[in-house]
Amino acid sequence: MNADLSARQPKYPESRYSHATLSRRVIGVFYEVYNELGPGFLESVYQRAFAIALADAGLHFEREIPIRVHFRGTPVGDFRPDFVVGQSLLVELKAVRDLATEHQAQLLNYLRASPFEVGLLLNFGLEPTIRRLAFANQRKTHLR
């Protein structure tokens, strides 16, 4: 189970993707945690381990910061993404067998409602799974 999964990490050309270097570093941390713990724990266990590994990697992060959702200019609720890394990258962790479209929709909605443009959905399932989503700020009507 402790096979080196770093060869599976996607390669992000620096000039093509926003926050590519930071994304690659966070994905590396994800694989470190996955390789050490493997699948089968609760999401809360992975969240705590991921926070330790981010700190060990020297990455600045915040956990579950509240972000307000607006509808027609009126606040209608808050959400709390698992992590914001480097003040620019949303990270949502899952510990499910397979990622569902609802998980991706959750992260996309977080991006849509916030000033953040890039997010990672990281699943500690039977197979480690990564989804990188982006939503450009110029498409966000509430930020204009």
C-alpha cells in the first residue's frame, strides 16, 4: 500500500495554469499523506494529517475560513472550505470510495462564490483521486 504514487502526479506547465506551482506542492503533500495513511480513515483524520503535512512543507494555510455566499447582492449563507492554501488555492478533502459529481459541484460553487479562482478536490479513497477546478473571477457577477 505504500507504493510511491508520485509518478501519478499530473504535470502542470507553469505558464498554462494559474497557481500551478502551489497546486503541484499541495498535490505532493496529498500523496505524502495518502502514502503514509492509506485509504479507510474518516475525513477528519485526513484533515488533521493534511494540516500537519502542509505545515511541515512550509505552506501557509487556513482551515475552514467562512466565506459568505450572496444572491442578488444579499448574503444568503456561509460555507467553509477545508483549506485555503497560500491565500489563493481552495482545497476540499474527501474520504469516499469514488468522487461524485456532487463533490465537484461543491468545489465549483465554492469557487463561484469566492474570490478564489483555483481549487483542488482531493480524495483519500481506495485510489487517490485529484480534480483541479478553475473558475475565473471575470465570470463571477457578484465580484464585479
